[in-house]
Amino acid sequence: MAQSLELLLIQFLMPDNDARRQAEEQIKRLAKDPQVVPALVQHLRTAKTPNVRQLAAVLLRKKITGHWSKLSPQLKHLVKQSLIESITVEHSSLTETIGSTFRPHFTDLKTLLLKCLQDETSNRVRVAALKAVGSFLECIGDGDEVVKFREFIPSILNVSRQCLAIGEEDVAVIAFEIFDELIESRTPLLGDSVKSIVQFSLEVCSNQNLEPSTRHQALQIISWLAKYKSNSLKKHKLVNPILQVMCPLLAQSTSGDEDDDLSPDRAAAEVIDTIAVNIPKHILPPVFEFASVSSQNSNPKFREASVTALGVISEGCSHLMKDKLEPALHIVLVALRDQEQMVRGAASFALGQFAEHLQPEITAYYGSVLPCILNALEDASDEVKEKSYYALAAFCENMGEEIHPFLDPLMNKLLASLQSSSRNLQETCMSAIGSVAAAAEQAFMPYAERVLELMKTFMVLTSDEDLRSRARATELVGIVAMSVGRTRMEPILSPYVEAAISGFGLEFSELREYTHGFFSNVAEILDDGFIKYLPHVVPLAFASCNLDDGSAVDIEDSDDDNMGGIGDVSSDDEAHDEPRVRNISIRTGVLDEKAAATQALGLFALHTKGSYSQYLEESLRIMVKHSGYFHEDVRLQAVIALQHILTAAQAIFQSHAQEGSDKIREILDTVMNIYIKTMTGDDDKEVVAHACTSTADIIKECGYVAVEKYVPQIVDATLVLLRKEAPCQQIGSDSEIDDDEAEHDEVLMDAVSDLLPAFAKAMGSHYAPIFSKLFEPLMKFAKASHPPQDRTMVVACLAEVAQNMGAPIASYVDRIMPLVLEELLSSEATNRRNAAFCVGELCKNGGEPTLKYYGDILRTIYPLFGESEPDDAVSDNAAGAIARMIMVHPESIPLNQVLPVFLKVLPLKEDHEESVAVYGCVCTLVLSSNPQVLALVPDLVRLFAEVAVSPSETAEVKAQIGRAFSHLITLYGQQIQPILSNLSPQHANALSALSTAS
């Protein structure tokens, strides 16, 4: 019996399906024999092949179901051990052979494993069961039965704690591997157990007696939960308990022999950063409180932690932190003067983070920030200096004229440092000089020659240890060239181009990457002057684009067919958490080089246009290939470059009659199909955003006829994005977020909203049927519960649609106007500005339905003309709104009350796109001899003189002003002279010149 059974067991494990079926039938017949149990037991004890022992255990458990209590303790123990072994030993082999055998016995196995996990008599059984659960979970995958694994969590935690207590950390770590598997499952597995998992993870990561790797795994679990199960953390109010542990961990010292990547302070910072990005509203108050208290702590590690915490949350909590910018900045600037180096370094890092993520508000503090950075550049510590260069680079990058008073002290320190520091500091110093040059633009001219001369010495370095500095120098020359312009750079550029080209022979990917960026900048400043360099640089870009990717791979555990069924398994809140998609993001020198080369080819095509013909076909082939590249950085550059390739193609083929038109249509078809596919299929928001922006540009530039065949697909794609159903909106964020938790998606939704006015501009009133499909999905972003940025995005979009679609907007006035009136009262200047613009366009094109709102509009918009309005652009747009209202329905405006207020805020100060409407209205009233406007002649003359000398106004506007002023002279003659005498000679002469010219 035993021998025949063993042969059948072996036969059952063979890959031949017919042999397996025959063995299965014979095993079923043998199972009725009373001697089968002893035979199976014998195989459990003696079989040399693990798979035979495993299969014998499964069959034995099935045979003795219902008789378990009658077995001896020894036999029970043997069956348990063998069955657990059947799941854990040689797992890969098992999955291929008898993994499917487990499914019919899932209930029995689940019960057995639970009993084994709770077995108080044998630690070995508990440990084996813990391993078995992990292996079995992998084998089962997603499905209804896997939800039942949440029943294992309490026992898993119990076994893990017992193992930690006796020093078996390697076994306890298996629990984190199991939790990792549960988190990444599409099925909502954690339920209420998420509280227990978080508590256990916090216990482990706080225990300084455990190995760094063990603590790090615990921290990683919390990070995954924050990223992929944030709804669960919010539902169970776990954010505060997590932060109460994470924030103090930031202050935990790292032992000298500890791996930095595993250090608790660094891992805790990553967890806090992840929570800030995914649950920003829940993190700012406790972190800010920790930072405020810790900044006063006598322990320097806590002072360091206070500014580190503020720095790491500045990206995720950017909108919220702007309201606390002043007190947060105070903490950081005080820390920048701390006696301890570690605190000053952390403060420099935090300041750099603020400069990156809290724009544009932080730029207003340049008066207090830049002197502090200047002082930090003199720090005794190279580490503090390096981080200060980073802070300076980040801060200056978004400055403009404000940097001019600081140029001398900044450049004196930077140039001195550049010549006397270590290579590492020289590199960060060059990065800072680049940011200063970009901000200063033409004002950088006095420093350009010295910087460029210094860069020559770096751009000829050939030692391996110097190539990174050479790369930075090459980048800096390109930035300086952008600042000083073509006239200054073109005569001296050749040696820099030659040095850059020679760097390609040094086999250093980062140098090639930065050199492609240098060529991109040179192409941008030279425009057609770059044509002579094309034969030298385009082949280099082709070579980089065609580099072998090596082992770079992209792994994604997702099944497109199941994307819509995530919530069908369970009704608990976890069903609304985003499944973890296992994208392995790989950054290599080759990848970055490809991205830079792809960008360069697009810019070469854009700036040389018709002269790019011999490179067009290969460039297009590369862009098509790279638009589907595994890494988003390369896809992004390809998506951007495709539009430039199309622009070049239009210039190349526009004079080629029918053949040329066919070629342009062929390329347009390629580009549009890629953009549409990207909008609805790509999983990266920035890539999708640029596809939307480029599509909108093409619609506006090429016109409706050119894109007509793609309109239905573009509209469908726009609807998918407005409904937040696209893949890029499902990854890395909750698939279903409560309105009060919604955050403005600046990267993506602003780009999506560009598509609606693009259609309106191309189609005019014919856009109405399409707009009717898009209107309701768009208006969902205007709910009061949505952030201000969402609402102003909607209002700005509607304003442009009204402007370009014209009369059909009338049917939407009653839906839109209440929103716009409310936005006129917003505390955000951008919202008020867009609302004022929208009011004007609605009144201009909305017809009779707008008249009933005139009184409400005038009352609501009035404060925007007063001294209490701090933003000039808001007042300019308010003036534009009133101008449009007057032009369409002057009889509905009390001009005697409105005009004095209206003229008082003129001339326009910032938004000169309103000039045509505003000055057109004023001139129309004057030329029609409107009595209300003629009563304000002194104000009119003052206004006309200001416009006459303004460098910001067009010749057409000034000519119109000249005609209106001439009309005033015709009406009043010499009575105008005393008013002119009150003007400065410059103003009076400019106005007289306009009058004469008209």
C-alpha cells in the first residue's frame, strides 16, 4: 500500500496532465482503503522528496477531517508540521505543482493555520505557521477568500511580539512582509486591524534595542499605509498617534556604525513627508506644534528636528503652510544662527524646501531671508555651506528684479568660494550662481564675463573625479547664456560648444546629460543661428536617445480588466483606498541622459524649423518610441517634443503643395493619437498634463478643421479627466476622497481646464453642443467644499469659454453668475481677479440674462476699486469688467456714480490685456460726447497722458487715445490748456504728439 501510494503521489506531481488525472483517480480509490492513513503518515515521516511529504499532508488532513479530536497528540503535531511545511518548503516549486490543490481546502487550511498560530505548546509550530501564512497569501493572490486573511492579523501580531521578546527578530520581520503583501493587495484586507498593525509598527520602530533593519521595516509599513491606505488612517484617527512617535524619532541620534539609509531619523522624515503629501490637512497642526516647542529645546537634536519637520512637510502642506509662513520662517531663520552645526544645516535644508514649495509667497520675504543666507555662506562647516548654496539656489530661482540689490554681495561671495572651495562645494556653488543668473537676467551682465572665464577651466577637466564639476560648469554656461542673450553670447560661443562636444568622449553619462541641456539653452538663444551646429550636436542626441537601457525594467502588478472592480469585494472604507501599484521607479544616468537628449531634439526642431528637415524623420521615430518609455521623465520630454516636431514639420512642408499637406497631416495624426492615448492611459500626472496643454495649443494654432477628426476622442478623454477616472488620477492618491479632503491638483487639472477654452476659440458658437457635455463635470470643481484653487480654475475656464464661444453662454448665466459673485469676495487675489474677468465676459456675451445681475455686480465689485484692494491685477480686471458692462448696456449703468470710481484706478498697472476693453470704452464714451464722461475732463486728460508715456501700451491703444484727446480739444479748445500745464513736460509732449498723429 505504502509503495503504490508513493508512486501515485510522485505521478500526481508530474507535469503531464494525463498522468496526473490517472494518479488522481487511483488516489481517490485508495483513499477509501482503511490502510491509507498509516501509509500517508509513513510518507510524512520518511519520504525523501519534500513535495511528496507536502502532498501526503494535504491528503491526510482531508482524510481525517471530522476525526481530528481522536488523533494522538504526536500524530496531530506531525500532521500540522507537515502541512505547514507543504506551504512553506520549496514554495516556488509548490506553486507550479500543487498550489491549486489548496484552493478547495481553503477553509480547512485557514482553520488549521489559525490553530497553529495560536499553539501554546510549540514555538516551532507558531513560527512555521507564520511563514506559511505569508507563503499562502502569495499563492492565493487577490480574491474573495483572501479577505479572510484579516482574521490572521491578531495572531500574527501575537507571534511576532513573542519572537521579538526572545530575540528572534528575523522571524518577527515576516509579519511586516505579510502586512506589505496585504497593503499592496487590491482587496481591502486590513479593516479595523489597521489600528493594531500601526500600533505594533510604532512599538517596533520606537524600540532602540532592535536592529536598524527591523525598525526600518516597521517605518516602511507606516509609510505604505500613509501612501496607499490613507483613508484607513483617517477613519481610525491614526495620524496623530503616528506623528507622536515620528516627530521625536527625528531627534534620535544615529550611531556612528549605522547605515544612514536605515537611520530612524531619516526614515521618520520620509514617513512624515509621505503623510504630508497624502493627508496634508491632518498633519500641519501637530507638526507645527512639535516644531514650535522643539525649537526651544536645550537638546540640539530636537532643535534640528524642529526645522527638519517643517522642511519635509512643506511640499505636501504647501497651501496650508503659506498661512503660517511667517512663524515657520521665524523658527528656521533663528535655527540658521544656532550654535550647533547640525541645527544650522537642517535650517538651510528647510529654507531650501520652503523656497521650492512655498512660492510665490516666500519671495516676499527676500529682505530678511537673503541676508541670512549670505551669512550662512560664511559658515565654518562645509556641510552647512553646501546646504546654504542649495537654499540660495532654490530661493533665487523664483526671484526677479528683487535680487538686483543683492547681486554684488552675492556674486562676490560665490565667485570667491568658486575659486577656493573643495570640488563638492564648487559644484553646489555653480548651481547657486546659475539660479542668481536666471533671476537677474540682463542685470547679470557685469558678472557674466568673469563667470564664463572661470568655466573655461572647468570645461577642460578630464579626470574622473572632476567630471561632475565639468558637467555643472557646462550647465552654468548655458544658463548664463540665457541670461545675457544672443548678442553678447554668439561671438564668444564657439570654444564653449567645442569643449561641450569634446566631453562626449569621456564616457560620463551625467556630463552628457548636462551637455544636452547646454545645447538646448544655446538653441533657444540663437534660434536660427543654431543651424550651423546641427550636424555636430544632433547625432550626439540621437546616440543618447538610442542608448541601451541595460537592465532597467518596469514591473506593474495590475490587471486592466479588474480596474473597475476594486470596490466590489467589500463595502468598508478600505475599498476606497487606492490599490498599490508596484511601479519600480528606476533612475540611472542613462535614463536622465535620454530625457535630456529627447528634450534637446525637440528644442532643436522648434528653433531651427525648416532647416531641421534631414533630422525630422529620425527625431519623430524617437519621440514615438519614447512616448511609451517605461519612465515618466523620458515620456514627459517626448510628449513635449512631439509638438515641437509638428511645428518644424509645418515649416518644412508648408511650401510642398499637396504632398507637403499630406505629410503634415500624417505627422499630426501620429502626434494627436499619442496625445489622446496619453491622456487616457498614462499613469503620470505631469505627462498627462503636458499632453493636455499641447493638445490645447494645437487646437488653437491649427484650427478646428485640422483637428476635427480627433474632436470626439479628445472630448471623451477630457470627460474622463474631469471625472477623475484616468489612470494617472488613480495612482498614488485615494480613488475616492471626501469633498472636505479634496486638494487642488495644480499639475493636472489646470491643464485639463485649458482644453475647454481651446475648443471655444477654435469653434466659436459651434462649440455649444460639446460644452453642454463638459459643463456639469467642470462645475463639480466649483463646490464650496473644494479648495479656492479649484473654484478659480473653474471661473477662469468659464471666462475664456464665454469670451470665445459668445452668445451660447447666455443659457449658463444663471448657473455661473452666483459662483462668480461669490468669488469676487474671495480672500484670494487670484480668485477675485478671475471672477472680475469672468463677470465682464459674461456681461459682454451673455445677453439679456445678465441684466438682472447688474445691481449685484456693481455692489460686489465696488470694493475692488478701493484702497483696500492690495492687488493691482484685481483692480485692472475689475475695470475691464465695468468697461464691458458699459459697452453692452450703458443704459443699465449709473455712469455718474460709476465713472469717477472707474477712472480713479486707471491707468492699468499690471494686466495690460485689459487695455483694449478699458481704453476702448473710455474713448468710445468721449468720442460719442457722453455728458457723464465729459464732466470728468481733468481726469481724462491725466489718464490719456499716462497712457501716452506708458511703454506697456500698444501703438493701437495710443492711437485711439490720441483720437479721443483730439476730440476733447475740438470740444473745449483752449479750456484744455490749464489742465495740460499741470502735467509734466514729458507727459504733455507725449499727449500732444498723439493728438498731432491722429
